[in-house]
Amino acid sequence: MSTKTIFTGCATAIATPMNADGSINYEEFGRLIDYQIENGIDGLVICGTTGESATMTDEEHREVIRYGIERVNHRVPVIAGAGSNDTAYAVELSKEAEKMGADALLQVTPYYNKASQRGLVKHFTTIADAVNIPIVLYNVPSRTGCNIGVDAYIEMSKHPNITAVKEASSNVGTILALSTYTDYDIYSGNDDEALACVALGGKGLISVTSNVAPCEKHEEITLYLDGKREEALEMAKKLYALDKAMFSDVNPIPVKYALGLMGFKAGECRLPLCEPSDDVKAKIKAVMEPLGLVNKIK
């Protein structure tokens, strides 16, 4: 494993539990963190998309990162979501996350205002120049309307702090190009494409499904990396319906509902995200029951 590698295997893009009044439930967040680590997860992404960072106040965003880092207490690497469509703000938040003790930073492509490829390079390298910890570039054009092209990826790979990629564009050609032309550590951003990513040279997965199945998702990736490919594929097939159910509505709506079915007090998402329909709820429960996940947490 490279000395710059943040983690190998599966990291959870962890949900942020909320109280009934919409405030952050730190006690339950701590329980969920402990559950993840006790069940073999290889890293945690705090305040990513699944963590609802988009509807947190600045103060909440910082406090959730700080609390998460302290609760993890060096048991696994912590990747702090510190991205923004405002470069100056991303720099400020990234510096603070580094001071708090984050092991790495997740930097999403600028959303809404978007950027040219030249603008993306300038945005990410400006952030990277301001910190001394690794940066994971997060490419998720379905949510941001902005895609990192291969040439921009190659250009940014020259920066010593830009060391990894979370690819969620569903373009396996991009993953193969990155594996061919760069030395990035590549992580799949889509649960159902994780083995394809690893087969093309990836280091693992940043997962939504692992909120509810950390042990199984960790096993899926590590089996493949250990050369037990048929066993890894069997695990992926076993989890496929669960992976799809976690995206049966806008993330993190399904996974927060699923955590509630498990027994965590995850609460609902903040508006404009709302609870899933009865049909989606039934679909999620029907997939979880055969896996023994309903009421698993007492």
C-alpha cells in the first residue's frame, strides 16, 4: 500500500442522525460511528452528500466534523467533506478540518455555478495549496452538473496533495484512464459499481449501503482485493438489491429510513428532502428483512 493511501477497502459516507426538531443528534451519531468501526469499516467520510452537509449551517458543519474526529479517535481514517462551489470558503473550511485532525478532505466539484475544466483545475489546486493533508476529488455530475474530464484529472495528479478520486460518474472508461495515466488512489462512488472499479485498479469504495451493512460491504471489497473474486462477486450479488434500494429515492432519504428500521434514531432528512413514499418504504423493508437488518440494533 502506498504511503499516501488514505484507506483500502470500504469507507462509509456516514449519515447524520437528526432529532425530531431537525437538530443534530450527536449521541446517536456517536453510536453510529462506533457501530461502523466495530463492524470492520475501513474509513469514514463525515459531512459528505449522505451526511446532509448541504443543509447544515457553517457552525453545524464544523461541529459535526469536530465531533466525528474526536469520536473516531484515530481508530479509522476520517475524510472530512469540506467542498464548496465557493473556492475561498472551501479553503477556509479545509484549513479548519485539517486543524481539527481530519486525515483527508473530500472536495466535490463546484455545483450550480459549475466551472470550465481550467476553472476546476484552479479551484482544486488552490484548495490543495492551502493544506497539508490528502485531497479526494469527488466527481458526481448527476448532482453537481459538472464533470471532471480526464485531461483535468491528469493535470491535477501532478499536485502532491491531490492523491485520490471518488468517481461517481458511472463512466468505467474514466476509471480505466485514471488507472492508466495517473497514480491516484481510485474509489468508486457507486455501491453497485464497486467491483468494476476495483477490477480496473481501484483501491475500494466510498459507500452509502455500508451505513446499514458495514461488515458485508467491507467484505465485498476486501475479498476481491485478496484475490477471492468469486466470493466477492457472490457478496456483491447478495447485496445488489440492497444497493439499489438505497437509491430508490434521493440519497440519503432511503438510507436514513433504513437506519431507522435497523433501530438507530436516524430521524428524517432536512427539507427540501422529505420522507420516502409508502411504496419506497415497503421496498426498502422487503429488501432488508432477508438480510436480518430490520430491528438489528437493540
